[in-house]
Amino acid sequence: RLMMKIAQRAQRIEPFYVMEVAKAAAERAALVAHTDAPMIFLNIGEPDFTAPPLVQEAAARAVHDGVTQYTPALGIPELRERISAWYSTRFGVNVPARRIVITAGASAALQLACLTLIEAGDEVLMPDPSYPCNRHFVSAAEGRAVLVPTTAAERFQLSAEQVRANWTAHTRGVLLASPSNPTGTSIHPDELRAIHNEVSQRGGTTLIDEIYLGLSYDAQFGQSALGIDDQIISINSFSKYFNMTGWRLGWLVVPDALVPVMERLAQNLFICASTVAQHAALACFEAESIAEYERRRAEFKARRDYFVPALNALGLSVPVMPDGAFYAWADCTAAAEKLGVQGSWDFAFEVMRQANLAITPGRDFGHADTSRFVRFSTARSLPELQAAIGRLQKLLG
């Protein structure tokens, strides 16, 4: 029997190594479930909160009333209008509803953007470290993600100077994330403006992943890039700030000229985003829901404010205080030496084995010193984070 031929684009997609860690953690969790130290999971970037009551009620109402059939490919008009109003009230930015494209999660938004803009052989500049799936969307569109090494001094983000230095005849644009996964750091608005200026002068495109924008803790960073220029493409999601991870609902904001192109692609690739999720998401913008989201944002900030200093005190140095999201990007070099191992991969498995604590090694996030770093998720409850620090203190002395 002949072997089935696998397409090159599929073979270019690297494994998602964090899932190997997750599988090992799940096996370990089953072993220690009934001990006095059950597994603590700080490896997954998912809020421990779920959709608030009004959102759940809206979903149930949509199902009960039979509001479950296809919607327009760009999304229901009411939801696009409410997102537009949210940009205005929250960020002081005018984003017309006609430029908002509702998608099946931020993943579908990234896929639509990459398929619309990237030709075979095009290069897209991205910071190293960065979220692995973002570069894989570029690769799936036959492009090439060019990872530019960044440092703590640059907040682990690209600079305008780096864009200038790395731009070639093949460069199509940049794909940024602010706040970023895995570092929780944002790009300063002045630097972002300078980056976009460099990109625009070269006829390129600025794409920015803003899915953690609602979870910003510092006013100087908590601003949407859409306030800079209506040619910037922003990717967003209901998963993080709005606590709707499994509902698979996101959106894009694009220039007017791209809306019909996105619509045509969405019609063919997805038909539409989940109808029930769209009707549920209308309730995200009710005053009661926003108040609850803001209470939760304050709780995420309190977790960060406890956890990051505690890591630093243990020698797990977080070189840049995260200003958003729910991650801590920590240098584990000294801690790994204490345990007699080298590198974040072995350190993560040693911590799992000895402390029943799951964390994410830096391997997935790029190549620039990522073997020295681990990512902690602070999306768990404060008692869980305190228990995790207690175990690390015991382990590291």
C-alpha cells in the first residue's frame, strides 16, 4: 500500500510542545489526586472564571428560542455595533461597526488575515519570544515567520529600529502582540506608532494581536493600536477578558477595503461564527457584565502583584513586570542549577515530579534564550498561587 503524501505546509508546522507537558501533567495528576499535594496547573493560559450570568442566560435564551441558524458571515450587526461602542467607551477610539468582522475565535481571525495578505514566500517579522500559533498561521498561508530576538530592555517586543534592520525585499509586514503571550508585556504606544510608521513607509501591513488588551493593568500601555491609524489590523477575542474560551468567538478590525475580501473568505471557510455564542456575547457589554469583568480584572492584577515578587524572591527572576494578561516569564537558570538540571525543559519536568506543579518551558515560544525561561500562568486562584509558591520554596530552599 502506498504511503499517503502529507502536504509540505502541514509538515512545516512544529509540534505544540506545551501539550506534551500538559499530557505528562495530566498523568501525574491522576497519580497524586488523592494525596495531600494534588497537582497544581500553572501551565495553561485559560481564565479560571467562566462566562458571567447574563452571558449564560443569553445563550440559554437563544437555544430556547431557536435562534441558532446561520448568521451573516461578518457576524450579527448588533454584536458588531456593541464591539464598536466598547472601543469608544473603553479606549476612546472610533472603530465603525462596518470594519468589524466576527470570527470563530481569534484563531479564525488570524487565519483570515494571513490568507488575505500573505503570498507564498512572503516574510512576516515577529518578536522572539512570541505565541507559537501566530507564526504557524503565517506558515500555513505559505509565508515565513521571521523571529527577531528581543530582550528585557525592549520589553521582549519589537522596536522600530529592529523593523528597519530586519526588513528585506520579501518582508510583507509585522505580526505583534500587545500584551504578549508568554511575557505579559505590551509595546509602548510611542514605539508602536514608530513601528507602524516604518512598516507603512515600506508598503507593509501592521497586524497586532490584542486578545489580552482588556486585561491591562497600566494606563500607559492599555491602549488599542487602532487609535494610531485605520490601516492597522487588530485581532481580538472573547476568550480572555470576556472569559469565553470554549465559545470560540473572536473578531478582526480591518481597513474598509479588506472587509469584502474577509467576507468572501469567511463565507467559504467558516460560513459564520457560532450563532449561539454571538447572541450570548451581546450580554458581555451590559453594565452588570462589564462590572463583573472589571472586578475579575482587579483580581488578576492582585494575583500578579502577589506572584511575581514571590517568584523573584525565589531566584526565578521575572525581568519585566507584566503589564497585562496573566503570565510571568521567569528566568529559571539559577533555580535549575539548584535542582541539578539544565534548561527550562528539564526544570519544568523536575518541578512537576518533585512539587506536583505544572509550568510551561520556553521551548514553544521561540529560540532567543527561551531555553532559560519558563512561563507561569497566573490565571488560577490566589490560594492555588500561594500553594504553588509554598511548594517552590520547599523545593528550592
